[in-house]
Amino acid sequence: MGTDFPTRRAPTRRSLLRQAMSMAALAPWLGLAPAVLAQAFPSKPLKIVVPFAAGGPTDAIARVVAERMAADLGQAVVIENKPGASTMLGAEAVARAPKDGYTLLLGTTSTFSTNPHLYKAITYTLADFAPIGVVAKTDWVIAVNNDLPIRNLREFVDYGRANPGRLNYGMMGVGSSSHFVGKMIEGATTVRMVDVPYKGSGPALADLMGGQVQVYVDAINSSLPLARAGKIRIIGMMGEKRAPIAPEIPTFAESGFPDVVAQSWYGLFAPSGTPRAVVDRLNAAVQFAMRSPEVARRYATDGTLAETSTPEGFQAMIRADAEKWGRLIQPLGIKLD
């Protein structure tokens, strides 16, 4: 008399995935190595929340990074644009997202370096996020109208001191990065300028070309194309060194103003509490993206710098940057709703 044994089915992809996810959840309790936990991630598409409208420079950076990260992770990385409230709407959404690494934030200088010093009603802090890594930086520059007798920073300082209050500069409103960079320049050079607020860099640059404003401070990727076309004149760079895309433009430090250093940074964040092994896997994908010749080529077209870091290095950079901007903002007494 034979004995019938139940037929053993081959495991399906779905059952294997469930087992892997269960293993990931239990890994901290079982003492499993981080590599085992990371093997289960990612098992579905990821989302990067960009706290700006589609089509702008931050959105462009996010899409370049997402494309290369997807190639390393083996999953799609989609962009969700959530603009508003000086990046705070997008940041708040990600802070409340599941702590699984599938919803990320492309945070900026505004999100973590200046907003905490400005907004009374801010609902997040850096502690609500797990920094993954910086993905890009852009240097700031100072540009002038072509009709001004100013061709370098020394001439700018001499002219401004000889004509107090006659120079005005375009900025994106009270509390914007361009506002504070302008104040940084005033403090270092003792050149007093009149603030002229704009709702976007396009109108400000149009008025700079037309002579309605004489000075404009902005990220290099906005101003350089117009300077290359001869429509405005860039006289100084606020990076720590000259930009590879425009080595002819001297830094403020070279011209005797070492305290005028301004860069915008962009980086990825997960909600705080995301497993460290997942954060490390995401950082590895960022490192992969930043080593890509394609990313370097696309960044270099407008002066964006491809940089990255460890999660710890990124967090230290943010804290130092926030302290620097705090020292500039707090004496101004600006508080926004």
C-alpha cells in the first residue's frame, strides 16, 4: 500500500517577496546583517517629492538623479511635484510618509538651512528626516547691467561706496535666498543697495538687462546663459573656488571678501525611522548616480556641481550651513507666517 505525499509547489515570485519583506521586518530582532535587510529593498517603484513646480532647475536635477538611481535600484523612480510654502508643503508630506524608503524628499537650502530661522509655523525639523546624501550644488554669482562702469568686484565696491543707495538689486522677496545673499554682500563690502522684490528670476533678469535694476544675485545656472550671450555681466562668483564652467569669473574670496560664500545645495531625505540598511542602499544608489558620466555631462551644461556624501557627512553639512545662515538672518529680525 503506497503512501501519498502532498505535492510541493514551487514558490511563486509573490510568495518569495512576502518572505523577503517579512525577513526585512524581523531583521533587527534576529540580528541579521544589514546586507540581508537591504536585499528586500526596493520591491516596488520609489517616489521623490520635489517641493517646486515642474520645469524649474530643482525639478531638472531631481529627474536626472532619479533616472540614474532607477538604473541602479532596478525599480522606477518617479517624480511628484509638490510646490508651495517655500518647500514646506513637500517636506511636511514626506515627514508623514511611511518609514520604508519608498517616499523621498529632494530638500534644498531653503528647506533646512533658512526656513527654520524664518517661519513661525514650520511643522518639521531636521530630526524628522533621515538624510541620505547631497546630490548637487550650485554656486551663486553677482551680475550687473551692461551700462554700469563695473567690470569686476573691486570696481563694484568702489562704485557702490561712491554712490550710496544708487544701486538697487533684484531679489525674490523678503526671506528668499537672494535676499539674504544680497545682505551678505552688503555686510562684507559695506556697499548699501536698495532691495527690489520680484516673483521670479525671469522678470528680474529681464529688468537687469533693461536697466530697471542694476544688480542681481542668483544661482549661476540662471545667469550664465545671459552673460555668455553678452546681455549681462557676471563680475563675481560666491563658490569656494572658481566654477569649472566659467573659470574666468573670480570668487569673492580672491577679491578680498572671504566671508561671501553662497551655494545652493540639493539632497535626498527619507522620513526619520527608515531602517538604516535602506538608507545605506539609497545612498549607494546616489553614489552610483553621481559617478555617472551622463549626470556629470548634464549637470555641466549649466554649472551644477555633482557632489555627494555619506548620510553622516550630509547631516553635518546641513547643520553647519543652517548655523551660517542663522548668523545672517537672526540680526535682521525677519519672521514670516
